[in-house]
Amino acid sequence: MTSDLFHGFEPPAPRREDMAEGAVLLRGKALETEDELLGALAAIEEKAPFRHMVTPGGFVMSVAMTNCGEAGWVTDLSGYRYDRTDPLSGRCWPPMPAPFMSLAVEAATEAGYPDFRPDACLINRYEPGARLSLHQDKNERDFANPIVSVSLGLPAIFQFGGLKRTDPVRKYALHHGDVAVWGGPSRLFYHGIPALKEGVHPKAGAARINLTFRGAL
Ligand code: MD3
Ligand code: FE
């Protein structure tokens, strides 16, 4: 049964968009598991709450972050790194929930990276006004691994440039349920999120959540 004419309430089939060589956007791919994803996130937050980390330059990030998996991305005055423990609790990060892992592996496979098994998931929470300035993700050990990202909640503009900070950027609107895979040449492209607009999402409230799956260790 490929038609849902008689049911009508299935989420739309994900549509695929190629953003650059190695970068694939799977629109709506997370919609069928949104409740499992948000439920698992609530459990993670109880053990490892969102917090505003400090950059090596001494700025407090406007994006709040937490992690799950074997390692988590952290920043403080001494630098950026992956750490097996949460500096707030001194304990391991919560394990990666099964619906997170399944979605990341499925998306990576669809994009041409069937061997990707993330060991870290950085979870970003944007409230209106929060932003992430143009940067590269370079703290992971092996850039042959893609990064998979899942957008939930309020929409955002995603800026996608090139290998140099000054390369021109293209803009994409990322919506609740969109999944993107960044591998190959695009793995080291500059990218960022300008200030989130005000709004309220029925499932996520006044926030955008982004799950980013990485092979960190
Ligand atoms: C392109 N997060 O956590 S997700 C990050 O929406 C980060 O929270 C943004 O940039 C967010 O580092 C963007 C999309 C993304 C993630 C990693 C990438 C795009 C990427 C790595 C390389 C190229
Ligand atoms: Fe990034």
C-alpha cells in the first residue's frame, strides 16, 4: 500500500534534496518518529540538562547544549573537545536512545554512508534570538564519517558556505522533521544558524532542537 488516500493522516514521504556534493537533505524524515525522539530527549534532559557553555574566548553561547552517547562535545575556557563524561555531573553522558541511533543510521544509509555508527550526539536547543555563528566541525577524529542532523521544533535558516569562511553562503529553511547528512567534500564546509525567530511549536514549545550525530572517537 503506497497510497494513503484512504487514511490521509500518514506523514508525507520524505523528499530528497542535494545541497552540495556529499550533502543530502531528507525533508520530513523524522516525522514518523517525532514522539519517540522528543520522549527520549525528555529523559536525557533529566540526567544531563541543557546548559550554556563558555567558548575558549570567554563568551557564553546563546545555544544551550547537552549530549548523549559514548562521548559529548564540550567547550570551556580551556578549549573545544569531546569528553566521555558530563562536566556538570562528573558522570557518563546518557546512552544514545534506540530511536536516535536508528534514525541516524537510516538517514546515513540513504545518503550513501551505510557504515556510519555515531558514538556521540550533540543536542542543541535554540530559543528565540539564539544563534550559531559560521564555523567548521573539526573536533571529530575521522572526517570520513558524515554528520547527521535532525531538526525539531521551530524552523530556522541554515547558512551553508564552503571550505573558506569567506566563501558565499546559501540559505536553507530547516523545518521540524527535516534530516540532513553532511559527508564527503561538504563535511568541512562552513555553516551557521542566524538568530532564531520568535514562535511556538505545538510539540516543542518556543524552541528549536537540533540533534547532531557524530563519529567523534
Ligand atoms: C555541515 N549545528 O552542532 S546542523 C553543530 O542547526 C551545528 O544546530 C547546527 O552546526 C544546528 O555543529 C547546524 C547542520 C550541520 C551540522 C554539522 C555540519 C551542518 C553541517 C558539519 C559539516 C557541514
Ligand atoms: Fe556545526
